[in-house]
Amino acid sequence: MASAALPDPDGQSRLRIPTLGVVTTAPLPSGLRVRTRPVDDPGGLLELLPDERPLCWVRGGEGLVGWGEVARFTASGPGRFAEADAWWRSFAAGLDVRDEVGREGTGPVAFLSFTFADASPGSVVVVPRVVVGRAGGVAWITEFAPGDGPVVRSVRPVRPSGPLRYADGWLPVAGYREAVGRAARRMRAGALEKAALAHDLLAVAEAPLDPRFLLAGLARRYPSCWSFAVDRLVGATPELLVRRSGSTVASQVLAGTAWSEEESPVDATVLARRLLSSEKDLREHALAVESLATALRPLSAELDVPAAPGVIALHNVSHLATDVHGKLDRDDPATLLRLAAAVHPTAAVGGTPRDAALALITELEGMDRGRYAGPVGWVDADGDGELGIALRCAQLHGPVARLFAGCGVVADSNPDTEVREAAAKFRPVREALEGLP
């Protein structure tokens, strides 16, 4: 098998990666072989990625990166999670697996990205040819045996975005401000309690954008977030939708935001006090926590839901945060995708009541969110894995990046305040695209 040494910035190579190209096989031959073996420290995981459709789920230097493609599954509609789960379990069951590491994330792995709305097309499961992972001081590589021989994979230097211009997306700022005002009036009239409204922004470059440049910038500025890339959706999310690890389930709810509008950044402790004393933010957060707990309880033997939130501080904003942990039903432990089907969308990105909020989002936004605010992450053959919510992200199309940002709207929301909050949430991707330090 041919291989290419991927150099570190200092010119030294640490890991020889097989030069496998992108191949989609359907149907797959029986007895397809996959092997996971330990490797020495591969260095920066993001530095291993090619620019063509990189796959990534990394936080703090640990996680998974992948490339190439042996299989792909796409779906839409309310049954997309169940269909993807059934396809993945059937696919994984037919593999000839040799796993010399034996931990979560080894053996066959798929990267996942689902649309926010049932009716939206584009939910995807991608099985990469090669995965390199690192967790807890252990590093490994997983490779599918090539079918008709390897294809040379070019590894070009990371390309900066270059000059950018910005343009209105499907829902410009003026339309978003109006939508927030209309939503708040509906809530004051008692139609619903909360809706999470979003809008978009286009960044246009002079040449095709390199997803690795955006990934590296986000990972550098937001090391506590999960940097992700699946099928050209690239971002860094602070919010864990659901993690499955054997019989345990975990989630972190983020809802309620404070940010600095002054030229000099406000101290994180000041923002934390502001959040913990804000009736509006506490109410918004409580709705999100309850929606998640209500969805998880039928699948759990036990569930620990803290009574009060904490605060997490990021580079540009702070959020109210609640960590939820539980044990899955012993007789029928739900897979990661069954859990995702139950909890998505939470009130943090949808609203309360769910059906009323989703209908209002469709009406007032008037745009297809695509996979923004949908589940994104990875799953292994045992049904374990992690899914975040695709926030602080952009969908890349050649030289165009479509950015998204949204806010939770309740009865006393102020449209101008929500517009400023959304602008603060655009900053991570804008600054990473622009290459700011």
C-alpha cells in the first residue's frame, strides 16, 4: 500500500498515512476488512487532514479526524435518525473487523451530520477510509482495506481565505429583527413560551475556501469547544447534545447568553453574575433543560438533572450551562442515534412547546437552515459516540461560506438585543475565516 508522510510545520513527519482516495461503494462487498492499530503520537490531528472533504471531531487536541470514503448514507424526513441507525448497524455488522486498541472510537466509525428540520434534505452518514484518533494518551489509526488499490491523495498547504466580502443571506438583519418582534408578541399573547430564531450571513472569498483554515482558527480560539467538519459543514460547537458510552448517557444544555459590547472585554465573572441574576436567561435555560430531561427519561433507568445551572465562559460569550447524566434502560439500551431522535431539537435550538415553536420558526425565518443547529459528531459500531449541536458554523460552497447564528426568544425579548447577540455569535466563524489571532 502506498503512503505519504504528512509533514509537521517543522518539516518532520510523525505518522505515515495511507494515500487512499475518496471512494463510495454501494452496495459494499461482503467481508470488507477494517483494522485499528495503535500508533505513536501523530501530532496535531488537524494537521493530518487533506483539503478535500475533511472529517473532524476534535476538542483540546483529542478526538477523531478522517478522510476518504467507503460508504455514504443520506436521508430526510422524521424517520431519518432511525433509518441512519438501521443502515449503520447493518453496515457495521457486515464488516471483518480487527481492532487492536479496543476502546470507544476504534474499529469502524462513521461521521454524522443531520438537518435541523424534518423536511430539509441533506442528513448524511459518512464512513471514512482512514480515521486517526487520540484520547487519554492513546493514539490509533483505523483503515479500510482498499478495494481496487490506493489512489494518491494530495496534501496541499493550508490556504488562507484571502479578502472577504459579506452579503445578506436568506434572512438579513432587518428581517431577523422583525421576526424576533413578531415572535415575542406571539408569546405575550400566550401562543408559546420560547422559540429559537436564527438568521444567516454570506462570506464570499475570491477563491474556494479551505475548510482546514477555518477549522484551525476555531480550534485555536475555542479549545474547549468541539471543532467539527462533516460534508463541508465546519464549525466549533460548545454544546454537547448527547454522548453515549456503554450504559451511560450525558448531555450539556447551554441556553442563556451574555456578552461584552464594550471595546474592552468584560470580565467573565461579571458576565456570570449578569446571567445568574437574569430572570429572562434563567427562564430560557430552565425550558431547555426540562425539554431535554423530558425526552431522555423514557430511555433512562435513572437521570441526574441539577437544580441550578452553572456558567461556562468562551472567548466571546458566556452561557448558562447544565450537565445532565444518566443510566440507560438496562433491557433496551438506546443507541446514540435513538437518543438523538428523542432529544432533537431541544428547546435550546427549537423552542417550547416543540411543535408550536418549530411551526413558528418555519413561518418567521422563511429559510432552510440545512444542518445548522442539527446533530453533528460520530458513532462507532457499538452505538457509542458523541453528537454536538451544529452551532458557530458555516456551510462551505466553493468560495462562499454561509454562516448562521441564533438566539432564544421569549416574551420579554428585545429585538435589538437579540440582533446584537446574534452578531456576537457570528464572530467566532468570521474571525476564524479572516485569520485573526
